[in-house]
Amino acid sequence: MSYKLKSLVYFSCLVVAIFAYVQVDNENVLEENNNTVELQNIEENTNNNDLIVQLSEEE
């Protein structure tokens, strides 16, 4: 294979690897965001339950 063809193949592989890395990183960020929202919902539910318990204890 000529030097130019080898260089083109290596460069193409590098571009594909970078693209795949960015895609995986984006998926990880989305998963972290979903986990954060889920934790916030759990915290809100816990706060609501605590309030219900407090009101029940006061009665």
C-alpha cells in the first residue's frame, strides 16, 4: 500500500474513534442527567413523606 493510502486509512480510523468516543461520552452525560433528575424526584418524595409524618404526629 502506498504511504498516502495508509495515511488515509489511519486518519479515517482516528476520525471514527473520536466520533465513537464523543457519542459514548454524550450517552454518559444523558444518563447522569437522568440519574440526577431521578434523585431529585426521590428527594422531593422523601420531603413530602416527612411532612406527612410531621403533620400526622401533630394531630
